[in-house]
Amino acid sequence: MMVRNVQLLKGVPFDDYLKLPGWSYSGIKGTKIEPTPKMGIGTAVHNYLLTPNEFNHDNSLVPALAIELKKILGPLLPFCTPELAVICDLIHEDMIMPYKGRIDLAVVFEKIGNPLNLVIDIKITELDTRKGIDFFGYDKQLNGYSLAIGAARRVIVSVNPNKLAKRQVATQVIPIARDIRFWEQAVLKLGKPITHNYLIH
């Protein structure tokens, strides 16, 4: 798998990100989920922690959840770019597919492909996160992100509101192994043949 024509786009609002060209993981899966109140809390925690200027929520649980996440992420946050959008071309077996993703927290040191580059995904969930990985395919999503920015490591950091309310250990940190088979298959299925005049930069 080759990755070419990478563009990192900071500060892109979500609605504008949706208009960017390329196939995202959710676009490939074709999943369209109607927002629920619980999902709204998750979005509010993201905003509170990552984009405070977009925070507009009066649920007192939100700051508490964000504080739990900060206990883990705090030392890394100064090095992270929140909600980093990325577009690129994925190339596999002479097929090319445009890709896009929006990473919760990305650590990109100096250049694409730096071994210190890191993808962090934040989840607010009442499920055991490992079950969510299996059910929703979070691992495939993170592997797409890491392909795009050349990250050597991927991790999910989650917090469970129910456990937090019961004063139990509420956070999980789960590293995700590298596995690009989903993306290789996606390029073969959704990509187009590379033409002779295609210039690989």
C-alpha cells in the first residue's frame, strides 16, 4: 500500500469535512446513524476537550467525563492536533482511491511517516470498548487514519459514564494493531486503475 498526495487540514468544521473528496471509513461502510441523546453527550465531551469554542452543552456530566480523559491524555495534549482532517490517495496493486478521515487527536512530528506519529481516538461509551471495536470496526477506522498520516501507533481512549457515576474505574486505553487488509480491499473495490499519465508525487 502506498500513500500519496497527503494534505493535513487543521480547523475544518465537521460539515465542511463531509464535503471533502474521498472515501472515509463510514462512507465505505454506508452506515448512517440517527443521533441520540447519548451520542450528543459524546459530541459535547469532544467539543469540551478538543474544540472548546464549539462547546454548548449544559449537562454536568460532560466536564466530569472530560476530566477523566484528561487524566490520561493531559501530558500529550500540547503535542496533539485536535480534529485533524486528512485527505490523500491510497494506492494498491495499480489501483488508486481517494481517502479522507477526521482524527480526534493526531500527533504529527515534523513529517508524514515519522515513527513518533500517533493516532488517538476518543470514545464515550457504556459498552466495553473491546466489544465496540469488534462491533463497529473502530480498528479499521484507526488503521485508515494511521495510513494517511504515517502513524506507527494507534490507540483508543474511552470513558464509561455509568462506571464513572458509580465511582468505578471508568477509562480504558486500548492499543490497536496495524492491519490494513480492509483498506487494501477497499482500494481494489472502489478505486480506479492508475493511468499511465498519473504522476506519483
